[in-house]
Amino acid sequence: MPPRKRPRTYDPTRIRTAILTQLTHLDTAARSLTEAGLARPTRLGDWTVRELVAHIGMAVTAVGRALELAEPVKQDATLLDWPFATAANAGAIDGFTRRLAQEGATDLAATARTLAEQLDAHPGTRLLQTNVGAMPLAEYLVTRTVELVVHTDDLNAALPEAEVPYDRQALAAATRLLADALAEKAPGGSTEVRVPPFAVVQCVQGPRHTRGTPPNVVETDPLTWIRLATGRMTWGNALEEATLTASGERADLTPYLPLMS
């Protein structure tokens, strides 16, 4: 197996703005929800919209909970570890989410204000103890963009009339991290995965192309890619809906998906 690639870097200022902007979009949608809307089912098992909104808040307040812990001595996890560790924590996340939902409405605007204060008080280099290991605050924030984008899509699926917009920087960061996770899971250079306008990665073992059009190409849009990577959509459905094209004998990524769930 080739040596592990270093995760790409992200501009901390842009990530901060992306998270706070996406939270603002979600807060606007959440404040418009009626009891009937909160009781609407989602595609996340038996969670209703109420649990989904509570989970969105929980995903962000995780930053504060980590900051309350003692700072780890050294970093032992990276961004590319995070997507593959989420499934192991699913049970605990479900229980915590349900408790929060039972406690009452989640105030995402207050959550955003608190997060901004925390980010003002701590440098991006501050190490956090997360569920996947110790990593810098600036890197952990990138994982929060994935959470917010994925769950914005979940909310829009449950309430199409909500039409919650996606912050461009948040969508870009989520797309890139999950594309890099694919290259981590299926290292190689035989297949090129294109998710314009945000990401292009090489993956899957086999003959490596050096110039011209590669023999195996996958191309899709950011939201389709995020749905594939998180198990919200199957490869077959994406092909049927023509939101994905794949050419070449190594262009079927089904064995490697989803990356997280």
C-alpha cells in the first residue's frame, strides 16, 4: 500500500465563516417549523425532524464539550481518520440525540453565538480530545462542516418546502474531505473521481495514467457525492437518476461506499 497522504489543509477563517453561515440558514428553517413539521419523519431511521434538529445542535456543541476536557499532550488523529470512525459511535450519538430532543427545542442561533465565542477564545492549534482521537481545533471544525452539510440535506429531504441553502464554503469542505477519504480507503491511481467544482482525486489500485483522459472516470455533483459517501444514496440510484457518470472497468466504486454512515 502506498504511504498515507497528508490531509489537505483548510483556511480556518473560511471554515469558521462557513459553519456560522450554515448554522444561520438552519436556524432560520428550524424557527419556522410547526409541531407537525417537527414530527415529520426523516430518512434517518426512526428519527423525526425534532431529533434531527437536536442532532445538528449536538454536532456543533461537541466543540465546546471537547474544549472543556484537558488538552491532549499530542495529536494522534487526522481529518482522514474521522469519516471512518463515525459508525462506531452511532449508538451513543443516538441516545444523546434523543435525550436532547426530549429536553425541548434546540436554539441554533444561541449555539452559533456560543461557538463564535469559543473560537475567539481558543487558537486553531489547540488540541481537542475527540471520539476519533486528539486533533487540532481547526481540523475538527472541518468535520463539523460535513455534519452540517449532510444534515442540511437530511432536513431538505424531510421538508422539501424548507429549501435550506448550502453555504458554498461548507459544501466545498464537505465534498473535499469525503473525496479525500475515498482516496484514503481505496488508494491507487487507476480511477479519477471528479466532483466539480470542488474536488478531483485519484483512487483504486491498477494501471496509473500519466497524461490525457484517464481510462476510468467517475463524475458527479457535490450533493450526489455526499449522499453516496454517507449512504444516503446507492450507486445504482445515482446512475439511474443520471446524477453520476462512470466509465471504465474500474469506475464502479460500490465496493468502497458508503465511507461513513
